[in-house]
Amino acid sequence: MHPTRRTFLRTTGSFALLGSLAPFQVFAGSGPDVRPTRKGKTLVAVFLRGGIDGLNVIVPHADRDYYRHRSSLAIARPSRGNRDACLDLDGYFGLHPSAEALMPHFNDGTVRALQAVGYAKNTRSHFEEQDTWETAVAGNALSADGWLNRHLASSTGHGTIRAVAIGGNLPRMLRGSAPAYAIRGIEDLAMPTTPGDADVLRTALETAYCTQPDAAHHPLADLLAQTASATLEGTRQLEALAKEEYQPAHGATYANNGVARQFREAARLIKAGLGTEVIQIDYGGWDTHNNQGATTGGFPNRLHALTEAMAAFNQDLGDKMDDVLVLTLSDFGRTVRQNGNNGTDHGWANCMLAMGGALAKNDAPVLGDWPTLAVEKLERGRDLQHTTDFRDVLAEAAARHLGNPNTTHIIPDHPAKPVGLV
């Protein structure tokens, strides 16, 4: 009996440890000009779920209104010998002291920040804004593919495993017509958690690949067979990689926490040379309404873990970082003024961090026009205005770093403008 599409998806979906298939959807719109991507390039998209407080990551210490709005959450101006002070970047902005692991990389130009990034229709809803940032479609994201999946669907790559989410669940940005994988970690692939799961997956994939139903009755047959073939080969490659012992290079040391392990696995995938060009990492916990903490507490602890992991990843890859771009995204920024619970509420524009050896040569460590935090300049009197559209950043990453010129397909209904990041 031939497996049906529903049976096949249900079987493979039950084993997300090895691979998670995207839904079989027809790529929307007119056909893109499909071309090969730039060989050897990788984009690592890090989604900071919950809405990170970008004003306390890249601190506008020369904007006096910053301190007027934040009586206890503001990070002190740069001061030699003060461990709680921000680290000066350019005389106007500073880096939170918990993120000091990135300071050498700001100094050598392999890390930059973008401030006041957002878009004009922010709803301040976690659900809606995560969908918007992951689909790059504002206001009507429910039926949209993820922007990274549209990149995959409108280009050809240089290997079987083009896209991997490290964390066990396939995020919205990777869902769509092109195959993508979701894994908890490469080490897990050597020992399936449920006996027989690996054999069930292989049998389903091999059957789907070998079966050639009547095309008149099975319009998705070719697509199903192609996807099954790619997934089968991808799982074989990942299983083989799992059996190899991994040692970070160049003296890099990863901390024993979740985000560090995710970056470690990302480095391992890149160095394996499997043609992986998109890696996605989730790191949540940034919804800091209560007791956010300025230099001690939940927020600085999470920021420290994130930036230490990024620095270790940079060190581990060495010269390979010339072909890698790490980019952080988040739901939205936080309110400029702290609330009565020593936290911050859902806001508007935010900062993004970018790391890689291929960043555009630029003396400015912080990109973007700064609108200031004066009350009359705030969005609806409470939030940082956006001066850079996040979709322009995504389009530039896809076009200039990954080498996919189909920005009108990847980022629909938004004429992309240059940002100067890559």
C-alpha cells in the first residue's frame, strides 16, 4: 500500500529529533529567478523571544533623557573602574557590562549593532509580532511562509542540509515549501529516544522516495519523492556527524547552558561542510515586566549567557567567521520608561546585533539614525521610534550575504532599502 501524504507527514512529524519537514505548500507569487546561493555562506538567525530591552543592551549613555526615564534600570555612563558602568562604543552608545565578551569584537569590527529597528505597524503582541518578524509580512502573516523558507524556495544550495533549527521545533521563519530540519542537538541523533523511531522514519522516507504513483492521481508525487530523498540523505549525514567527537578549536570554551550548547552545535554543523546555509537558534525569557534588573538579576544574566556564547562561537570558527553572519531578532523593544514593578513593558523599536567577518567596512559600531529619547520624539509618547525597517536588514542579509537576489519574493510588499550592514 502506498503511504498517503497525511500518513507520511504524521510518521515523519512524530520524530522531530531527526528531521522536521516543512508543510508542502506551493510557492506563492510568480516564479522567482532561481539561482545558486553563495557557496560556503551561513546565516545564523537568533530569535530572542519575549522582546529584549535593546536600550539596556546598546545603551544611549549620551542621551540625557535615557536617565530621566529610568530611575533604577538605567546603566551608568562609562567610568573607569566602575564594573556596573556601560562600556563606551563611540562616545554616544555603550555596551551593557554583562555583554563585555563582545567588546573585543566591536573593537575589531566583527560585531556591530543596529539601533532603532522596527516597522510602522507594531501591535505590541508577542504572537503577532513574532509572526511578523518571522514571516516578514506585516498585518497578514497567518498564511505566509517564513522569510528564510522563501529564501530556500527561491534559490538552490550546495548540499542536502540547507537549513537547521537547533532546539527541537521548527520555527515559523523556516516553515514553508522548502525542506528544513529541527533537531535538539547533534549528539542526540546517535541515540534515538524511542526504540525503533529511526527505522520508522527511514522506512517512511524510503517508501515515499521509491514509490512512483500515477501522477494524474497524485499531483504532489514528484515533490514528495524529492523531499523524501533529500530528507533521507540529510538524516544519514546528521547521524554520521553525531558519531564524530567534537572539540572546539582555537581554545574556545562554551559554557554549560542551553544557548551555549546551541551555538556549539551551530559551529559543529558549519565546520562539517554539509552545505548548511541557514541555522536558527531560539533563546527566550526576555519579557521583563517585573524585576528586570539593571546589572544584576534575570536580564543581565541572560544577556551574559547570550554574548558569551556568541564570543565562544566566534573564537571556535576562527577564519570561517568570514563566511558567517549571526543576526539577532526579537518581537519588539521595551518601553523607554520603566514601570512600577522595576521592569519594562512591550515597546516599539529595538536593537539588533550582527556578528561576522563579512560585515561592511565601517568605523561606526552602531548603525542607524538615532531619533533620541526626548518625550516629543517618542512613539505615542512612550516608545523608541523606528528609523530602520527590520525587513531591510533581512533583505540585505539574504541578498548580500547568502547571495539570493530575489528580495521581492523573500520580503514581499516591501521595497528593500540598503542598510550598510553587509
